[in-house]
Amino acid sequence: MQPIAGNVFQKISSEYYQLTASEKKVADFVIANQRNTQFMSISELAEECDVAEATVSRFCRRLGYKGYNAFKLAVANSTARQVGEPPLSGEPSPEDSVQEMCQKLYGNDIEALAQTLALVRPEQVAAAGEILGTAGRVLCMGQGGSMIMAMEAAHLFSTAYPSFQPVYDSHLQTIAAATLTPRDAVLFFSYSGSTRELMDLLEVVREQGARIILVTHFPKSPAAAFADVILQCGANEGPLQLGSVAARIAQLFVIDVLFAEVCRRGGGEARGARERVAGALSAKHI
């Protein structure tokens, strides 16, 4: 294989679900320790990850690099290209001052936005906009913390399109999915794209012929096989950062992009609907 161009961390995210369990240990460590990895020997990285050196070598080759040195160079290049990152970033520690903690969190949020912007594929956004703008119904769904993102999407889109509906409970999601038609669509949020409930639900949606737009961090996750359009969000989460604000900010940015694209396609009709909603809501203000 030829060395992979572009950001090595994005490549890890793309290939994550093709890795073995041992290789995932290496991937998790590299994502959580991006700057330190470039200075570690293969022995040091293997020891930190509790795997064999052969596993690290296999991990590098799976990503398309000839060896560990080529992989380290890619890590160094990718971290050097992270533009606009504040001096402090990463996981806050008990030793941090309040100011340092704030700077780290700000850095994480900015980095999540920068990663997501780099992952935007105009053709995928256009395809998603076409589906959402022409669907009879759009069910906005997720599970756990991702349902919050689905609710936010439904709320925003409802200011211009009455066809967007959030569905909260997993049982209600299955019921709603079973009533879909080929004219309908599902906008599903899942950072991992790999939960059992998600797979069961999307199978029902696919049986009904409805179209699926998946917002996820992992474009080759199991759920991606069901999706008509995949929109990738940034924000690399460590094992103890599940449901991080940075990941939600990344997904909010995707929602914002989607909404702007659908309204752009809707033209005067979408603008008129938003004006009517704004007028109706203005009466509720004192």
C-alpha cells in the first residue's frame, strides 16, 4: 500500500472498526496522546498499550504506512497542521488552575470544529440536503446523549419545515420506523455508529425503503453500511470522555451546515416559514 496522505488521526477514525482488538488499543492511545506519540519508540508505544511490537507494526501497515517511522512522521505532520489551537488543550487535570482548565476546554472545542470542517464533503452535504428537503417525513433520532443532538436538529429544522419530528424512546423509534415509506427519511446521530439498538433500528428503516442520513465520527462503523449519506463529525474522544461537549459541538456544526443547505435549497419558501415562526414567537416576549 502507498502511504496515506492527509491527517493520520482522521485515517484512524475511518479505519477504526476494521482494526483488531489489540490494534484498537494502539489507536485509542494515539488519539488520546497525539503530541506525545511522535516522540515514542515502537517499544515504548507497545509497552504503553500493553501489546506486542508486532501489533504496532501491523497497525501502521493497516493504515497504509510502510513502517513505524513513516507513521510517526505522519503523526508529526498532522499535529503540526493543527492551526489555531490555543497553547493548552487536552484533558483537564486536578493540578490545572481555572484559567488553564478553561483554555484546555476551549482548545478541545476549537479543535473539534476544525476537525469537522476538514471532514466536510460538499457532495455528501448536497446529497443530504436533497433528501431532507424533499422527504415527506424526517424522523430525527439517536440514543443516549446522541438523542439530545437529534432533538436539537428537529427543533432547528421545525422553524422552517414541519416535516421534522424527534422520536425519543427506543421502542417508539422502532414503531415509527416500521411506519416509514420510501418518501421518508431518518436523520440519525451516533458518535460511534456501533450500538446494537442502532443496528436493529436501521434494519427496520431499510426494510421500509426510507433513506438514512447518519451523523457519526466513524464512517466505516457497522451502521454506515445502512446509510445513504454519511456525515462525519470531528472531536476525538478518549475512553473516559464519552458524550463530551466537544463531540456535541462538532455535531451541532454538522446540524448547522445541514440546516443552511436545506434552507438554501428551499429559497423563499423556507425563508417565509422562518419569518412566520419568528413573528409568532415574538408575541411570547414581554
